[in-house]
Amino acid sequence: MKKLWLWSVTAALAGFLFGFDTVVISGADKQLQALWNSSDSFHGIVVIGIALWGTVIGALLGGFPTDRFGRKKTLIGIGILYTVSAIGSAVAGDPITFAVFRFLGGLGVGASTIAAPAYISEIAPAKDRGKLVGLYQFNIVFGILIAFFSNYLLSGIGENAWRWMVGVEAIPALIYTLLAFSIPQSPRWLLSKGKQEEGRRLLGVVSPGQDLDTLMNEINKENSENPKGESIFMKKYRFPLILAFLIAFFNQFSGINAFLYYAPRILEEAGLGASTALLSSIGIGVTNMVFTLIGINLIDRMGRRQLMYIGSAGYIVSLSLVACAFFFGWEGLSVAFFLFIFIAAHAIGQGTVIWVYISEIFPNHLRGSGQSFGSSVHWVLAAVIPSMIPLLFGSIGAGPVFAFFAFMMVLQLLFVAFMMPETKGISLEALSAKLLGSRSRTQ
């Protein structure tokens, strides 16, 4: 069991680098624009935004190496991308070179949302799968906090502070890459590639106490019933495909990334001063981490659906109150309080569940491409929705925007109630058979 936790934590560290890489640029933002005298549009689209589009492409393409070369080799490649990106960004002498290296880091972020959850879900016992895959999400929010803290410590060291801010990521990236060499391949991936002896040996390590022959038969039966050359877009996989799409769709239509990117701006619009808004945004990061921990500890006890019920209710209440605050001119501190409830609801619900759920619902031989599809939906919307927030706030105001997000969360609640099957405590193979048996619901 110690080995299982060590391997899971190692893979989940890809999430730490995801969180760190995404947020670390915020500390260098203004310094870079002043250094290269960039226009607002060039700075936003090329210097800052290029990493996000790298993430989209990494999510779109990351399923191929995950399924073709294996989860372990893909995780090692992700570590190399992060390391090269950090060092290259730190030494860049012009904005184009900087953007190229930031793009490489974005590829690593996108691919990590596929390979890491897929790997952990395949080595985890069914009873602990939610908790172990949830380590990935915890590491994301932990990486975000450490990036803010790192930026704060490095902000006063002079005109080259930005180089240290983006370059310091190379240290955890290199450590992660070296650790990734020490983890084994996924036993389920090995069995899907016909490597029976090695797959059986590793399956015995990650599944102590289980009847190995029965488990092997389940896995091999699934592999034989689902031949090579299949696609997640085949009619038989329509139901898990819809589930992956909807959970990723609702994740972003909660407004979570729009809010995280523009937290100080939103709080200032609500009447808080700039310094108070910045302090509140740090508190939001702490709240996110605390409630993610709570969600991870509950996901295998209460199940995925129960956490989504809790999160959906919290979303609806908090977003409705935020919308009312903007409509009726309530005081700024009340808006901050409602947004803290929103973050808590996200962390304990969608934040904890999304990467776990998408990693569970596809069969072994299509898990990488299925994870890629769900991640791509998530990241395309994460790129599009936040980019519209300044325009929407300026044209229709914050109140209607938050009211729309609240309405979308009512639809999410209906999705959970009438469509989302529970996956708690079920082996991946039994779950695959259950979901394929449920495809008639969508026909």
C-alpha cells in the first residue's frame, strides 16, 4: 500500500506543476509588458494567452501518447516539457521566444490532465480510487498557492525578478521528472497491450488481497470484447462520451475559471478596495485548498454524485446571492463572503470530482482518448469563457453574468439527479460494462 501511495503521489505531482505553471505568470505580468513595451492585445494574446492555447492543444493531442506509449512515458515527457519551459522562459530575451517556451509548458498542463488521472485510476483499488485520483486536484490547488507565495517572495529582488519567478518552476519540474522514472507502467495498460506476465506481476502489487485470476479475467475479457482500432465516438460509447462532455461543460459554466482569473476585478467592482480585493483573492486560494481536502476525504465514502449534489446546491445559492448583490447594490464584503461559499462549493464538488470521474468512465483501451476528449472540452471552454468576462461586465454588467451561471448550475443539478451514474467502489471493468449497458438511455 505504501508503494501505491508513493506512485499515486508522484503522478499527482504533475498537478502541482499544472497549478504552479498556470498561476506563476501573474507575478511577472506587468513587468514583462513594461520590459518589452508590448501593446495590450499582443501581451494578452501572445505573451500571456499562448500557454492557455498550448494547454488546449496538449489536451487535444495528449490521448495519443498516453494510449500509444503508456501512462508512465507520457508522464516523464510532461516533466521534461515543464522543465524545458521553465528554463527557456527564464532566459528568453524577447517576447516571441518567451511565448514559445510558455507554449511548451501549456502542452504539459493539457497532457497532464489526461495521463496523471488515467494512471492513478488504473493502479488504485476501487475503494480508494476517488481519494487517490483526487490527489491530482489537491496538487493543482496546492501548486497555485505555492506559485502565489513564490511570486511574493521573489517580487522585490530587482528588475530580473520575473526571470526567477518563471524559472524557479524548473526545480520541482526536474524533481518530478526524476521521480516519474521510478514509477511502473500501469498494469491495465500493459494487459491492453498483451504484456500478460508483467501486467499480472504489477496487478498483484497494486491489488493486494484480491483474487488475481478473477481480476485478470475481468480485464482480459474487457480487452477482448473491445478490439483495437475502436474510437470513443463509436455508437456503443455514446453514453460515457456524453457524461464526459457534460461534466466538463458544467465545470466551466459554473464560472469558476472566469472568477479565478478575475477575482480582484470582481471584488473591486463589488466595492472593495484594490488591496482588500487582493487579500481576499489569497483567502480564496486557501479556501479552495481546504475544501478540496475535505472533498478528497469524502469522495470514496459519500460517492461522486453526493458531492456533486452538495456542490450544485452551493453553486446555486452562492451565485444567486452574488447576482442579487450586484443587482441590488449590497456591500462589498457580502459579495466576498458569497464568493467564498462559491469556491467552497466548487472545491468540494466539481473540483474534486471532475478528473476522478472522467478517468473512470471509459474502458481501459480508450481511457487516454476519453480523458483527452473530456479535458479538451474543459480547456476550450476555459479559454473562451474567461476571455468574454471583461466584455460582458462592461456591456450587461456583473449581475446578469452571475445569474446566468446560477441558471447553468440548476441544469447541472438536473444532470446529476437524472443522468449521472455513481462510480464509487466499482472496479473499472465492472463500471465499463455497466455504462455500456446503460447506453440505451441515450438512444
